[in-house]
Amino acid sequence: MPPISSTISKVFLDTCILVSGSVYGSYEDLDIKLEHEFYRKTVPLFEIIKRHVDKRIGIITFTIETQAIAVIANAVASELEQKAEKTLDLGLRAKLFESHTIFFDQCLAHLHENLSFLQREPVSQIEKQQYYLEVSLMYSNLQDTANRLDINRLINANVTPRYRRIIRDEVYGQYKKRYKQLLKLKSEPVEESDKGILCEVIALSKLYRRTNPSTRMYLASTDYHFSPCNSEGEITEQIKQRFDIVCDWPHEVAKYLNSDGFT
């Protein structure tokens, strides 16, 4: 029997995790299965949360719950559209779109089931506003850094002229991977809703740490405004340094929880 963990760990689940962890189902009459592209990455995290439901590891807010309920229909439609695009059978394609209601009902039921294992915590607008200025300043500074990022200039500064032509493509690819989070921020600036979500996570982490200063706070998300695109990211690192919150994809957060003693 595994030892009972004494570590206090909390995981705030972003809207994308709730949705991708709920969009799956099957339609036996058509022999069709539906599954969100990130569904399997959410499974390890939800399994841990369900096994340790008494520890109240999984956390959401009213904001996350209402967003998830609002967008799940579109998420189902998007997955069905992708399936339809891959089939040449016009009859099957039509039936796929007709099956939206069936799959939506299944996925909505899965969403409510997942919600039942999560702790919905209240966060007031006043609490969120306490951290808005710092969060906005952080993203503003990161946006400035992203806007100034010029990979060609980096190559010219760090690779000798003799080798630039020979290895330029390889080095360019390495820099694109290294700065992927900033490059995405450059093309898609952070939205106000994302700032608000981070403010909620910060407010809750402060609340938990008043009772237990050693609480480990995680934010599970597939949104690059929070989580790293590969193994690292400037946004993720800034959130960790400023607020002591670890942001990552759900399957990676599950590994952190394993290290914390939750199996």
C-alpha cells in the first residue's frame, strides 16, 4: 500500500483542460468515436484528482466553469468537422454533422462528471484586481521582449560569418524552438481573459499559503500564455519566479503530483 502524502498540492485547471478532458464519446450506430486532440494528455491528471478527491487537489473557479460550459458545444463541433474533412464518404460526412447533438450530450455529461471531482473556489473581483497591475506589467514586458525578438539578428550576433550560410537553417530552427513561447506571444498578444485567470490563480495560491506556506500551486493549461510550448518558456518562467506557480501541460502536472506523493 503506497504511503499517504502529507504534501499540500493544488492544481488550478484552465478552461482548455476541462473541455479537452470532457470531449470524447462514441456513436455505435455509425461506429464512430470522438476524442479531443488533447484528451489523452488530460487523463493522467484527472485520474490522480479522482483518486484523491478527498484532498481537493483539483481547483476551478466560477469563471472557468462558465467558460467550459459555454465553449464545449463548439469544441464538439470542431472535432466533428475535422473528422468530416478526413472522409470522402458524403453520406457519412452528413451523418457526422447530424450526430452533433448525440456527442454534445455525452460530452456535456462528461464535463459535469469532471466538475463533480473539482473544488470550485470563490474569488472576488476585488481579490483579482489586487494582482492585475503586476500581471499586466509582466505580460507587457514580455510583449516588448517578444516584439524586439529578431532571430536573424541573433544568428548574425552569435554565428561567425564563415558558418552562417552553412548552418543558418539549422540554427534558425533551434532559435525558433527555443523562443517558441515568445514568438507565439509576438503574433498573438495575451487576452484580458487570460490575465484575469492568472489573477485568480494567484489569489488562490496566496489564500492557501496563508494556512500552509509550503503549498505547491500548479496551473494546468495548454495555453501558451501560461504553459511552455516545449521544455521551456519565458512566460512560464516569469510566472514561476514572480508568483511561485508552476504552469505546464496536464500530463506534466500529473508527473509533478507523482513527485509530491500522489499516485
